[in-house]
Amino acid sequence: MPDISQLAFTDHFVRQLPADPRSDNSLRQVLRACYSRVEPTHVQRPELLALVPEVAALFGLDPTPTPALVEVLAGNRVVPGMAPYAACYGGHQFGTWAGQLGDGRAITLGEVAARGGTDPDGIAIWELQLKGAGPTPYSRRADGRAVLRSSLRELVCSEAMFHLGVPTTRALSLALTGESVQRDILYDGHPRFEPGAVVCRVAPSFLRFGSYEIHSSRDDKDTLQRLVRFTLERFYPQYLDGDRMDIAGWFDEVVQRTAWMVTEWMRVGFVHGVMNTDNMSILGLTIDYGPYGWIESFDLDWTPNITDASGKRYRFGAQPQVAQWNLAQLARALAPLVDDTTPLRRSVERYVPDVSAQYRHTMLRKLGLSGLRTSATEDDDLLTELGSLLVESETDMTLFFRLLAAPQPSFESLRGAYYTPEEVTVVQRAQLGRWLADYAQRARAEGLDEATRRARMDAVNPLYVPRNYLVQEVIEATEAGDRTQLAVLLDVLRRPYVEQPGKERFAQKRPDWARHKPGCSMLSCSS
């Protein structure tokens, strides 16, 4: 297998799109350009903490951690063929236009061509991006660095989401820099020094809604049009016919991909935490793992982002609606390129019934049901009642659905999913009993035997997810010098739907000590 210097690097992005004429790292507004050429900043003592072999295999990289590979993944070396750059984009943050944002601490090393793609030549292109590799023209008074805490969280969650079957970017590696970075984790005026780290992210592309918004906001139609054409050529060629671009058809597919992605978030209990338009992928992938969190006790109003604690704009239950709002902003950005905006508007409007139907179907799948013999109203009634039951008594979402797959489920068989089962009232138990009877009747109506129902449910309801407290324990262990715990957690998360003997501690409810602990309950965008 080739080492890092022997990979087939390409430069499609930098070759085909307009560049910033300057190459220094000074902060500035970058006009009429999609990127700025910039190289990573050297670090003192790079140490490779993790290298994900499955991701290395995507482009045939030898996963042996040689000194040269460590140097590249920490940002100390750029091999021939790489064309490092930071992308220019804007975005709406918490519903307000923020202007130019850009890759403030992410630097794309280059694009790697590998076999196994879907294009006519069977080639796949993978973008390798270092996060935390130093300042860029878009760093906005920041240092361009990232801390171990946030970098480890991104690596773990990227890979966990992939194995859960959720559309996502991937993570190749995690490296310590040997340098300290000062951050105020809770934005409360108490900063501290934390170990610095660099994570290497991998995706076909990191283009986002804000990549198009920035040029539209500046009335730069030429750059916008060139970027859209590049996007269609690379990722959506079915919407190109010579010089004609079917922007409405392409946008509709982006809407559909986004709806599916968000529905999958809801299925596994993932909360992104900062669904700004600059964090929404044009490919329908989960990107930019910042203050994300995992629903432990089922709560549609929970947000992991301390910045969002008062408004809760990005709370768990609001994610489908926020995605529609973000899609509407993308439609506005693309409007200058179409003669009639009606198709764009209709796609945004159609998103609501589409995502509702997808979510209903997803929740029925979690119950092992198909819904083929019932009406949407009957399905909604069953699911609404279940939601009420999960909220009335503090219930672990992940464990509830796994335990529900047991033969003839009852309160006793579900006891392990409740945080305080002794506080579940007689009335609540009776309500649960009635719902379980209705659910059993539905399963019988579909002709489901217990084995089939359980197999269906265990295939979509994970047992192992990167629970907030589990990841925090690994962060603290790694900071203390333990280099084993990260690998153990990553290995468990490779098989989220299969019960793993001896790994019971990874499938337990949140302990009381983690209820309000920073990193386990609330996080900030600080990284």
C-alpha cells in the first residue's frame, strides 16, 4: 500500500475555481474567490493518537504510523501534489446573517483520487482537511488551533455516525501538537490551557450552504455560477446538459438529502447543536461536529450548546424545522441564477410533508412496524402517545427502544430504561400498559412474530452510541496520559447494533455525576 507521499493527489477545486490572489495569512475580506492558498503552521511535538484504518483504506493509504505520516497529519509537512487552501464561505448563525466566515481553523491539504468511485472512470475523490492546523485569512481574531477535547469528540462522532448508517464526513486521524491552547469552555470568564490537537477530516467535499450564500450576498453572480457549475460537474452531473444547469432539479435533491440526514439524526438521538447555514453540507452529510450531544433522557427541548441554552433554536425536536429554514436561505442564494424561483420555493415547501412522512416511517421502523396496513393518522396517534410516555418519566431513549424489542414487553422489562423507575406512578404504568397493548395489536395486525419484530428493531435501534459522558471519560483519560481508552471506545462503536459481551458499561444510562457536568450535559463552540 502507498504511503502518504505516493497518493494520487489532484487539485480540481483550486484549478477550476477562482482563487484569492494573496497567499498570506492576514485577516481580510476575500472577494470574488472561493478559497485562499495557505499552509498549515508547524507544531512542536506531534504525537499520533489515532489512525482509523477503514478511512485510510478509502484511498489506499498505508495505515502504518510512520514519522512522515505523523508529520503530515499534524500539519508539519506538505508532500508534493498537495494544494493546501482554506475555503471562503459565509453563513447565517442563529438566524442572523454573519457575513464572511470561512475556514478559520481548517486547512484542506488536497484531494486524493482513489478507485471505487461512481464516476464513469470508477474514481472517487476524497478531500483531506486538517482542523486545528493554524491561522488562515478567515480566523477572525482566533489562533486557528483546536484543543484535544473538541478534536477527539469530532473523531469519535464522525466514525460513530458512519457505523450507525447516518450520512457523515469521516475522520482519518487525531494528533496531539505538543502545544497548549487557551480556551474558555463555558464562556464564563475562566479560560484555561488545554492540550492542542489536529484532526484530519475526510469527505468528498466540505462545500456547505454558506459557500454559495457568500457570493450571492455580494452580488458576485459570476463566482456563484462557477461554483454551482463545479458542484454539478463533480457531484450532480445528472443536472448538467452542456451549458444548461438544472439548478431547480439539483436543489430539490439537496432538499431530499437534507431531509434524510436530519431524519437519521432523529432516529439515533443525535443533536448537532449548531445548525448554522455554514454547517450544512451541500451533499447532505453531517459536518462540523462542534457542541453536539446525544439524547440520553428523551427530551425534544434539549440542546447541548450552552450558547443556545436560552433560545434553544437548535434543540433536538427543532432540527427538522431548522433544516427547512436553512434550505430556504440556500434557495435565496441560488435565486440570481434562475429565471423563475417558483420551483425552488416549491421544493422548500414540499420539504415539510416529506420530512414528516420520513420521520413517521423512521419511528415506525424503530418499533419494527411498516405502517402498510394503517393510516397516517393511526400511526401519528401511536407515536404521539409514545412520545408523551417517554417525556412524562425520565427515560433513556437508546435503551428504551432496545428493551422494547424483548418478547411481550412490560414495565418490568423496560425498567432499565428509566432513570428513576421507583418514581413512575401507578397511573403512568397503566398508561404504558395500554400503549403496549395497542402496540402489540399493531404488530399482530402486520403479521409480525416476535423474532421478526426483534430483528427489525435491533437493526435500526443502536445499543452503543457515543454517549456524552463516555466521550468525556475518554477525553479526561487521554489528557491524563492514557492512550488506550480512545481505541477501546472506537472499537465498540464500530458495531453499534450488535451486543458485545464484556462491553456492558458502554450501554448504560448516564450516571448521576454526569447530569450537569460540563462536557457531559452542555458544551460550547469553544475548540
